[in-house]
Amino acid sequence: MAHVAQAQLLRALILVAAVAGGAAAAAGTAAAQDPEPSAAEEPPAVYAPGATGEIRAPIERIVRDAEQQGDALADRLKIQEPRAGVEIEDLDGMRTRALNDPRVRALLNAEDHQIPEGEGEKYGETRAILFASFSMPPQSLRQMMQEAGDYGLTIVFRGFVNNSVYETRAKLEEVFGEDEASEGFAIDPTLFRLFDITSVPVLVVLGDSLDACETPACEADAPPRHDRLSGNVPVETALRIIAAGDGDAPEAAKALVEAGQ
């Protein structure tokens, strides 16, 4: 009887020990799977709403794809040889037509089969100069051109429209149309410098002849004796005002008034 009781007690102790050991093992496994965060560890990353986690760029694949695309483009692209300038169709024809226009030839003071005259010879017969600008109203330019022809004046412009012969030709056609009187003028910035013309229109009547420049572009030349009148007034009125004065060129102005009557 005592032997049976001891055997039962032993089995009970073994069962209790087994249960306790299983519980301890389970607790150890759980602790290993979910360890307590250490104070030295970094806090977990926080992602924006909707993000699924850290993005890892496949650098090697991106580089490989870029190299393949570069090779494909290199096969399709062709490097062009450098050229000296821009090709313009019929440039020689445009130049020829412009230079053969009589009004453009007048701008350039070019005569057929002749060498351009010197400054002194070109203005040797000039007794009065009417300074003008292509920026003036077309009506004023037409009136000035007509009056200059009536009184034998020389109309002078400072330069071409936007430094272009073609734009100057277009301006002439816009203002004068087919009027041949528009050929009677010159382009000469040296005269603007010689007489210190800063605004237009200006009428200059010469008391002495207009000689050739003695210094480059007349920069240091003294102007000849002259009288001047500024403002948009009729040429006849301006000439009569100068003729009635006691300046340097009243006689020349009187002669021009008489010639225009």
C-alpha cells in the first residue's frame, strides 16, 4: 500500500515538472521573438500616410537601363558637320535686285560705270542742306522732298533704317511709292557730325563751299560759315527768314528763294 502511494506521488511530481518546464520554454521563445526595445536602439521610422515602407532604388538596374537607352540613341542620332554660315536662297539675286534699284543706288551715291566722287566734288554745288530722318512722319518726308526739289536743296539722312539697305528700300516704297523725286537725297553721317545736328528737321544754308573732310569722318573739322533754322516749317518760309537776317548766308538764301519762284 505504501509502495503504491509512493509511485503515484512520483508520477505527480514528474507531471508537474514537465508542465513547468514547458511553460518556461514557451516564455523564453516569446521573449526571443519580441524582445524589449533597448534604450540604445533607434526609434522606428515613421512613414507618410499611404506609404507602404522604405523605398529601395535598384541603382544597378537604373544604370544598366540608361546605358542601353544611350546606346540606342547613339545609333539613331547623326552629328552634323559644322557650316560656315546660314544658307539663304538666292542671296546673290537679292543683292543684285537691291543694288540695281535706282533709289538704293542714290543712297549709295553709286553711278553706273563711275567711281564715287569725293566729298568735296559730291557737295561742290550744294548751297543748302535739309537734314531729315526716316523716323519722321511720311507726310512730312514727302513734303520736304517736294520742297527740296523745288528749291534745289540737298536732303541728307544720318543712316539707313536699322542699318539695312533692304529696310531702307521698304521705307522708301512706303513713303514715296514710285515717285522718282525720292531719289534726290544722300546718306551721310559725317555732315550730321560736322554741323552738330542732334534733332531734325534742320535747314542749313551755306555761306562758304562745303569742302572735303580734312580729318577722319570730319571729327575735328570746323564747319563752313552757314546759317541754320530748326523746326518743321515750309522751306520757303525758312529761306526767307534766313535771307532777312544778318548772319553768314543771307545772300545764298535770297538766291535760293529767287530760284524757287
